[in-house]
Amino acid sequence: MSSLQLAGLVSGFDWKSFVDQIISLDRTPANSMQNNINQNLRKTTALNGVESRLGELREASAALNSEGVFNARSATVSGTGWSAVTGSSAATGTFSFAVSQTATTSRLVGANNIGRPIAPTSDVTGVTLATLGTGTAPTAGEFTVNGTRITVDPTDSLDALFTRISSATGGAVTAAYNATTDRIELNSASPIVLGSSTDTSNFLGVARLANNGTGAVSSGAALGTVTPGSTLAGARFSTAITAVDGSGNGSFAINGVNIAYNLNTDTLNSIVSRINAASAGVSAAFDVTSDRFTLTNTTTGDLGIGVSESAGGLLGALGLTSGSTLARGLNAEFTVNGGPTLSSMSNTLTAESHGVAGLSLTPAAGGGTQAVTIASDTTSARARIDTFIAKFNSVQDFIEAQTRVTSTNGKVSTSSLSDNREIQNWTKQLRSTVFAAVPGLSTSLSRLDHLGIDFSGTAANLVLRDPTKLTAALRDRPSEVAALFQQSSTGLSARLDTLFTSYLGNFGSGGLLGTQKTNLTNNNTSLTKQIADIDRRLVQRRSQLEAGFIAMEQAQSLIKQMQSQLLSAFPDRKSS
């Protein structure tokens, strides 16, 4: 009988369409509820737009309440190479700074030649070039003496190289090592000429040998140096390091900061890095050319550098406890407006040294005389006021658009919030708040219109009618302008913040807007539930109607079958 579910197959009546019409009519309340849900969603979207714009206006108003915004200062220097920074406390005016001396850093310069000589005696037969003990190792190749070429092989001894020099020059030039001075000496009866543009070995440079126009040439400095990449125990210090324990651990202090080392694992390079990473206020460096260690203060000024350790420690081997020299740093010296000479340990001259409140001045490296002009800086304050006006108008324009009711040719059109009297009233509240005078202020500067800011006719929007008036007020009366916005409780920013808290809550969900959005959400939740209930009942209703019409089709089908059987049983009755 499943075929009887086709509407009207027996009865000829399209009962399925009839059922659809009944269900559609019964669902009319649900459709109305869905329209209400959609309308509530549009309202929520509009309220979110109001909330967003009010939040931006709140931030713009808070920016006008920031400390120092109306007392900002700018500092300009007449010349180049100088820089000046100033705060809101600086007095305006022009000041002449004459810097006669800039500050420098103090340096503790260690003794020269802290490494061992390349050999203990003048006998260098056992000293190979590869292990010479100089700052740089000689390379293989050739160098020239009196036009003759000398071959350098790092595996040779220094004595063998001396013999090669004598042989190559036919005995005219002899070479020897002076253990007392740690230098190589060349001698000849006539002037010696060293090197050529085709030399391929660096030996002459390593040996510090250079032409002097005579027949006696000696290394320009002692040759033996400390090896910075070797462990301290094998770094060729001329002074032994003995202030260590059985494991090779020792320590020293720089400016009271303790630095540990190990004789067997640390290198001079790692000690330099450790000092520089410490909080001792110095930077360390090793000059392989002078074979000398130095400490330099990281801050300028006539400041000392304190070093201490047990006798026989690393600092002694570095030449920093005996034979060292403190090259004292200089303090900056200057005058202001031709006054007495002042000093500063830093090249950043602050109010503590020059007395000009709020000014920080850094002269060029060479010092000199420059004029520094401090003036009111209205740029930031003006930008914040412009932003405030723009954000205020954005709120007003958006609320007006969302609450507008228009009539065209007798047809009335509404907006999402046309029926929201509370939101409509906010535009009036905002307008009256910013329009009102701030009590207790000068009658000539207690309202926005005293800054040249007014409303655009009868509209709720602000407009800057007189930029000249605003510029003059910001420049000449910054403290009064600050009071207009920032006066506690009654200033413009404080009054607006009271409104914002009412509208938006305390920078979070809440406030009147939050309540409205919550009510709309709750209403939609209830409507959604009601629609679901209606739809469940309509499913049951449809099932009942369809079952009834199917039963009717089945009954009519049975009647037709019985009629057909009767006609077949009484054929004579058919003709009659």
C-alpha cells in the first residue's frame, strides 16, 4: 500500500500540498520569532560598533590626560654632531654651551713584553721556525736580502736560516740572535737592503726587521710573546703563575669582582672573554704586537681601576700588578652662558652637572661651542587633540546612522537602533559633557571653544574653527590647557571617563552597553528554544495529518475494489 502515500493517487486530492499549507500557517509564529532573532543580531552588531568607537574615544580622552603632554619641550642645537633631549620640566630659553674637553676612559696599561724570549741564550740551533714563540708564525716561502732570495722552511731551525742568509749574500750579511734584548740582529759592512715586492714569506715582518739605511739592522721590538690561544700553563709567560691550588685553580679581582681561572684549561683568550662578560666595569684586551695586556673602564671620567690577587697570580704574569701604568681618564669640562668651568665624568651632560633642569646634552667628540634652544613643543598635544575630535565625531556619526529614521514618498525607513532611546540619548550626553565649562579655571580658558573648538552648527560633531587660537593656547598657556583636560574629577577627561564607565564598564564587559547586549543574547536564546519547540510539535502534527490522509486513501481504494467486485458479480446490473 506504499503507493497510496502518493498524494491523490486514489482520491484525486493533493493532500500533501494541503498539509504543507497547514504546517506553513502553523509555523507563522516561529517565522516571526526568527525575524526577531535576525533583528536582534543586527542590533548586537550595531551595539558592537558603538562599543568599538566609544573605546577609541575613551583612549583618545585618556591620552589627553597623560602627564606632561601639554608641557612637552623640544631642544635644538645650532651645530652638527651634538644631540639634546629635554623633558617637560625644562625651562624654555637659549643656552650657550662651550665644551673645552670631552670625557675619556681610564686605562690600566700592563707592562710590555710579558712573554718569554724566543730563546734563553744566543744559541738558537734548537729553535725551529714553526715554534719560534713570536706573535705570528713564519710562513714558508722566500724573502730577499740585498737582492738575493732566502728560502724559509718552517721545519728549519733559526740558526739554519741565519746560515742561509750568510751563504746567500756571500758572507756580506751575518745574522745572530741577542738573548739579552730578544731581537735578531743583521750586520754588514755596507747598508743592508731588505725585502722585495716578490717576497712570499712573512719572515721579515715576523722578525720585525726593516730597512734603516745602515749596515746594522735589529728587530724593532722584542720577539717573544705570550701565546693567547694556548693554555695558561703553556702560554709562554715570562713570570710563572704559582698562586693556584693542586688542580691549577686560581682567582683575581677587578674592581672588587672576583674572576676565577684554571691554569690547565683556560687560555688568555678565554680570560679576556670572562673579564669582558663580568660586571667589573672594564673591558680587557691583549695586544700581541706589544705583548701587553690592558684594562679599560667602560665608563668615562677620571676613575681608577682596582686589581688584586695573591702573590704569584695571573695578574702578576700579565704585568698588571707590577710595571703597569694607570692612564687616567679625563672629565668633560664646559661652561654654560660664559659661567665658571663645570665638569662631568660623562659626555652626556645632565642637569646634575650643568643645572638646566630637564636637559640632557651630548656634545660632539671634539667639543666646541653650541647654542641649545629649549622651546615648547605643541606637536604631540595638537595631534592628540586632533585624534580626540576625530574619535568623538566617529561616535556621533555612527550612532546617528544607526538610530536614523527617514521618510521618502511616505515610506518610513528605520535603522538597527532606531527604537533605542538610551543610545540616542548618549549623543546628547557626550555633547553636553564636552561643551560644559570646567569649574575653577580662568574664564578665558575653561571651555573647548576657548581653544577654537566648537560644534558644527546644531550637529553633534566637533570642529576646529580657529586653529590659530589652539596653537597660541598650547604654546603660551600649556598649564591652563592641561587643567582644562586633566583637572581632577571635574576636568574634561575625568567627566568623560565617568560617562565611559557608565556606558562600557571598567575596561571590560559590563556597563549599559554590556547589559543591552546580554539582554539581546538572552532574548535570542529564548526565541531559539521556542522555535525548536514549535518545530518539534509541527513534525508531530505533519505526521498525524499525513497518517490520516493515507488512511483516507486506503479506505477509498478498498471501496473502489469492492465496487469493482460487485459489478463483476452482477453484470446485468452494469448495463442497467
